[in-house]
Amino acid sequence: MKCDVCAVGERHEELIRYHVELDGKLVVVEHVPASVCSHCGEISIAPQVASSVQRTVWGTKPPVRAIETPVYEFGA
Ligand SMILES: [Zn+2]
């Protein structure tokens, strides 16, 4: 499938690491199926996948693991 953003690259299915912010906390969901452009790197997620991600992060199941995230200020 041709990329709808750059119209140059081809889209392919990939499992990505998806970041969402929840109450000021960064939450990571791993192995999310997404369509990624080989040229511009644009990532798009199907609506049903996005709602499944929402259900996962808002749900009551505990995360599989926790990571520490360094935070930088741009240009500092
Ligand atoms: Zn593209």
C-alpha cells in the first residue's frame, strides 16, 4: 500500500512500541500492530487497534513490567 502522507514510500505491517500519556505518566504498550512507511516513517494504527490500546492502558490488569525513563530538556 502506498503511503498517504509522502506518496513515495510503501506501507508495511510492523509491531511497534506505542507511547501514551496517562495522568502525566508515560505508558508504553509493546508489540502494537501498525502500518509504517518505509520512506517517511509515518505510523498509523487501525481504529480497532487504537481502542484496544486504550482498553489496555485504562484497564485494571497490571503491566507486564516497568521501565525507568530519562527525561531531557531540548537544547539544555
Ligand atoms: Zn511515507
